[in-house]
Amino acid sequence: MLVIGLTGSIATGKSTVSTALRAPPNSISVIDADLIARQVVEPGTRGYARIISYFSATTPDLLVPASATTMAKDGPDGKGRPLNRTALGRRVFGDDPDRRRDRAVLNSIVHPAVRLEIAKAIFWNYITGRRAIVLDVPLLFESGLSLICGAVVTVAISDPEVQMSRLLERDAAAGLTRDDAQKRIASQGDVRVKAERCKELGPERGVVIWNDGSPDELRQSVHEAMGLLMTANPAWWSWVLLGCPPLAVLAATWAVCRNWAASKRWHAKSEASRTSS
């Protein structure tokens, strides 16, 4: 089974690509890390309780306001009101020491739970005979999850101002300011750097989709990218791996080693570039 890592940054079109991959003719199962990250902190979960314990003292509006749907303090199901994700975002996005510390705490609560659910989903898709799955993770490289991927697709925008304008337009109803938007973009890293890192994996394992044009152009780019990846990873190989689990383990180990080597090359090049400048 081919694990395709899908990454990008906020407002680059990654969600649009993810939707296209779910739909025919691709019909690929997508493991959405953002969706899982929401599920593992829903009221009643261990993650929810830990976030309340740590952030309630510094974030008075941590929970959504009581209303007819949230049923006052206990929420609609008695497990508590949902988290106010906008307020939590304001608390952790930014470069000052307090926000960096709180972001690290939030990550330490959410990331292990997300990784466990991702592992379960990958195993389930493998034993049910999927040819390929998509692992949709905004911080794919930064989290180290790119190591387990047989291929990586990065959705990028070449002009930072286009990315900013799309984000402001998308979240205008939520009252997102330009300063808040800049912090959110910065929190996910420069997508152009991610694109260069993706290319380090090689032409059939690292594919960059540039989303500077129209929706039709984006769909065409997705079609071409999937054609390239499926040709390089034929269906018969997936059936061989399903029928021989030890070979699947060996193939996965080889992919991790290969990706680790590519990561080392990337970091060496980045360090050399910083030193020379």
C-alpha cells in the first residue's frame, strides 16, 4: 500500500486537493490529521481535560459561550462545552516566549493522540486491501510523519501575498485580522521551503502542485500528479505487499531509511546555505 503524504500551508488549496483525491476517479481514502486533531480534544476526551486544566487560567474564553445548543456549562451531551478554537489559536500563535511555550504544551497534548489514531487508520487501510491512502498533514515534514510516506505531494503558492489574500477572504466572516493571518501562516512554515524540501525526495516521490492559477488548473495538476504516482506504484505491488506482510514491513523500513537520508541531505543543504549567507 502506498502512503501518500499531503502537505502545504494554510490557504494554499490543500483541502481542495484532498477533496479531489477523495472523489472519483481517484477515490482514495484520506486520513485527515486536522480532523483527527479535533476529535481527540472533543468534550469528554483526555485531551480536552488536559487542555482545560492547562489553559483555562490564561484563556478566559477558552470554551464557546453558553447557548441553546451548548446547554450552558455542561454542553449538549453533559461532557462540557466545545473548545473555542479561535481563542485557543490566539493563545498559542505567535513568536513571544509565552506563546511558544504554550504551543509546545498544546502540541504535547494533541500530537501523541493524533499519531496513535493515524497508526490505527493506516493499519486498517492496509488489511482491507487499499492500493493507496493519503495522509493529510499540514506539518508533515516538521512532525516527522513524512518518514513513513512512500511519496509526498506539496500544495504551494509561489506568491506570499496571494496566500495572505486568500486566507483573509476565506476567514473574513470570523473577523480574522491581517496580523492574526500572518501568525497563522508563520506557524505552519514557509510553503515555498516545503516545496523545495519535497523536491529533494526525487521526481517520483516528491511532487509539488503549484496553486497560483484557476480551480481548473489545480484539478488538472492533481490529475497529472496522481497519474505519475500510480504509474510508479502499480496495483500488483500493493497486492504483493498485502499477501506477504513481512515484505510489507521490509518495504516500509526501506521507505523510512530512504526518507531519512533525504531529510539529512535537506538539512545539510539548508545549513550550508545559512552558513554561506
